[in-house]
Amino acid sequence: MLIWMRGEPRENEARAPMTPNGAADLVAKGWRVVVEDAADRCIPTASYRDVGCEIVENGSWVDAPDDAIILGLKELPEDGTPLRHRHIMFGHAFKGQESGRILLDRFKLGGGTLLDLEYLVDDTGRRVAAFGYWAGYAGAALSVMAWGQQQLGKTLGPVRAFASASEMARNVRASIDTIPTALIIGALGRVGSGATDLCVAAGIAPTGWDMAETAHGGPFPEVLTHNILLNCILAHKGAPVFVAADARTTARKLSVIGDIACDPDSDFSPIKVYSTATTWDVPTLRVHNAPPLDVMAIDNLPSLLPVESTEDFASQILPHLLTLDHPETGVWGRAQKVFAAHL
């Protein structure tokens, strides 16, 4: 077995899908574990070398042997090259995204396989590993800070990674003089739990909706009566629309939408007032001026807390990485079938 953990080419991405402790477990099975030397990773490369990993140049996975399993998180460079390896990563390719179609074409050309981390599920269909909690925590934090800036007649400026979750919560509390109302949709899930905990840490008592409150399918005029909406529901076929396109000009208290699930180029997105993700440099998009309506839709929110999110995710996925020598069964077999169907 050859497991090759690549670096993350995306700017502001310091997370990793595997810690040195996890790598040591793979090495102990007699597997070859290669780790690319990525200077921005939140864990020093030397820590992987110390447990028996081979260290190679960042980006060298393109020349890895055909049987290497390339382990990563976020998207690959969009250079159009055929993909011949098995890749474990978040592909964002199975919900009709335009970029996803391009990625699938690359796999088709190269004969490789996408084992999408979002589609690693147990036999009940539940995801086995996710960054959801920390996405919710960080997404709620930025959304509340954006609301605080609105009260000053400003928009939220560039953001950078926080040293810890407690530091993030302190920054949020300091950013608001009054307490906003907040609605969390998907409050009982991983993402919603993180969003709820951040709100509570900031002194906000959020309203939580989940399946019971959204089962009627909409419309949901109550959404517009809150200052902040935190959407924690992934886009999927049949997803209800929580914020329609005409909400910009409808009478509302709502002035900040934190689309934490962030799938704006999917036809199934439940937030219809925007169509492109935001960035660390420009974390909110103003979709209406008077009264203001800002959307926060950063698609790598857990990277704002790289240490906590790496340790959490790596501990969830490690038991499944240890079964990669049986790729036709379990979570890997199911993921391969999903890929084949969409290909």
C-alpha cells in the first residue's frame, strides 16, 4: 500500500487529512506513507518524518506511481490534466457544479477514481468523517462579526486563521455592542452544533430549526424576522428554499446570511440571493444596499481553525484509512460506486 499525502495548493489552507499519529499507524501496518513538504501545513513536516514517513517535494504527487492513493482535502490545480490516480479529497463534483463536471472529465480521461470525502458513509448513509462542527463554529463567528460591522456602517474586512477557538470567540464578543437574533437551520447536525456553540459563547441565544421545523417545505417567511441566518443544510435534491431571490427587496430584519454549507453554484442551493462563494480577503458579498443584506459564504471555513479541525477530522477518518487495503468494501466501496454512477 502506498498512501501519498499531498500538500494543499489552495491559499489559506493549512489543514491536513492525517496527523503524524495517524501516519504512524499506517506505517505500523507495513504501508509506505509519503508526505509532501508543505510549508503552510499546521503540522510541521518533521513530525511526519519522525514517525517513519518519506518526505518529498510539494506537488510531486503528479509523478507518483500509478498505484499510489493520493490523500488530500481541497481541490486540485485546475490545469486540465488527466487524473490517473485514486484521489481521496472533497471533489464537489456530484451536485451538478460546473467545476465538478470539468473534474469528472479529467478523471475520465486519466482513468483515475475520485473517492469523495463527502460521500464516505456508513451502511446507514451517515457520513463517517466531516469538518462540519468547526465549519459551523467559524461560519457563525464571521457572520456575527459581519453583523457587528454593519452596525458601524461597514463591511467585514479580511480574515486570517485564528490560533484557537477560544481566541475566535473572544474576537466575536468584542465585535458586537448589542446582541442580534440568530436563526440556525440544521441546528441538530454537526455544522449546526458548532454554530450553536459559537453563538452561545458570544452571548447569543439562537433559535434552532431542524427537520421538524422545515418539513413543510416552505416558504419560510419567519427567516426574514431574524438579524442573522446561519444555513447549515447541505444542498441536495429536494432541498427547500430558505431565502428566495426576491428576499433582497422584501421587508425584513435579516441583514446577514451565513451560508455555511456554501454550495452557491448548485441548482439545489437553498439560498437564492447569491451565486458565488466569498473569500478570506472579501468574506462577505453585499447583495442589497438599503437595507443591507450581506452573505458570508466561504467554502473552507474550518481552515480558520486549522489545528482543531485537523485533529478532529483526522481522528474520524483514520479508522477508515486503515481499511484501504480492502477498497471494494465498506465506505470505500460505496464511495467508488457513487463516483462510477456520476462518471
